[in-house]
Amino acid sequence: MTMRTYEHIAYLLIYMLQASGKARFRLSRKSIQSISGRSIIKSALIRNIGEWMEGVAVILPLNRGGYVVISQESLEGIAPLKIADV
């Protein structure tokens, strides 16, 4: 298994996001292992991939396992929450 750099993994995920035409997609742990060429996925890997995707997309771990990649553009339209309303 060839280990890819954080930059390469980030570009692959961005390409997958753009090619899918969707605002977000889920990835299993096995998929990240396959894409990254690593058998162990650490939080530092996900953090570093996220840094390379900055401004284009975000990657977040899911509680039930796996990860979600979300287009930054899709997050721009989210309504703000006013603290006074909470």
C-alpha cells in the first residue's frame, strides 16, 4: 500500500466532492484507509487533510464511524444563531 501525502488525499477528496455534484458525502473508515494508503487512521491525519482542504471543504468524523466531507460553499448560506434567542 502506497501512503499518500495529506495534500494528495485532500485533492482526491475535493475531486470526489466536485465530481459527485453533491454538497456532501460520507466515507467509511475503510474508504479513508484505501484512499490514504494507511492502515491506521488517526485524528491528526484527518486534521491535516482538513487543513489542506481549507476554503474548499471540511472533513468531520461521524459518531457512528466514518467521515463526512462537506463543501464550504454549502455552509455559506447557513442562518446565524443569535445568542439572545437561546
